[in-house]
Amino acid sequence: MRTAPKLSFDDFHKLQDRADDTVRYELDEGDLILTPSPTPRHNLVSFKLRRALSSFVHTNSLGMVTSEVDFRLARNVVRIPDVAFLATGSMKDFDLDRSPIPAAPTLAIEVISASNLAQDTAKKVRQYLDAGSQAVWLVFPALRLVEIHDRAGKRDVTEPSPLVEQQLFSGCKFSLSLAALFDENPEA
């Protein structure tokens, strides 16, 4: 059986430069991964997370929140978290006009859809943490669950409990209702 050749980062970067805005790729240890278009539910949950996190980060002057931005995690790994937080301290050499960002986000958030395979998701978590992310949140809208992965391990948050995080945010307490996050109403 013949396997596809591994891509270098330079080849990947050239491919990204030629691709139109409707095609998105990730580079997974040299393998090119086409990222499918997200569902409306995926986009709604991502939007609510980004909105809540952006407001909190801005209010507390903690850094920056992005969505759908490329991060180069290793020599041949580029990932696109649905939402990412970059703490102020990690932005010292940051260039707003450069992609991919040549570092891991402080926090990577992935909204998990039915098409995501468990082994691929576990690999992404490992790649983020190995590259220096302090935490990865896996958000499962269908299960109304958030898995928090960090150096201490994994913990689950489910309704009616809110998603609460303090360590990542310089002691400032971030709290988000999972009922509101997973509600189908865009205004919730």
C-alpha cells in the first residue's frame, strides 16, 4: 500500500497561500488535513464562547482572543483552534499580520462535532499541550459537556454546573453558564 508523502511546513505554507478562503487545511505531523465546513450549531457555540471570553479578557486586560487562526505548534504541525486565548505575556513577539502564529495559544478551544474522531481529537490535545498550551477545552454540544485538559489531567464540566476557570486568567474568575452556551437561541 502506498502512503501519501509527508509535507514540510514550507510546502504547507505555499499551499495555504494558493488556497482560497473557502478551503482550510491543518498540518498534522506532515499529513495534510482538510478541515470540513462547520455546522450552524458548531458556529453558534464557537461564537458564544468567543463572545464571552473576548468580553472577559478585554475587561480584565488579559491578552487577546482569536478564532480560526493558524498556530504552528511544531516543525510540521499547524492547528486551527475554533477559539484561542493568548495571554499578554505570550504576545511579546506577536505580529498581527503574520500567520501562522509561531507558538501555541495559552488556551485552545475545539468544538467537537459528530464527524470528529476520538483518536484525532486526543492527538490534537497532546499537540497543543506539548507545544506549550496551558489548557485545551473540548466542547461537546451534543453531550452538553466541556472537557478541560491541562497538565493536571482532565476534568469534565456538565450542566447544571457552570464552566469556571481562574488559573489561566491571572486569578480573574471566568464563569460561563453551560445552559446558555448550549442553548439554540443565538442571543443566549
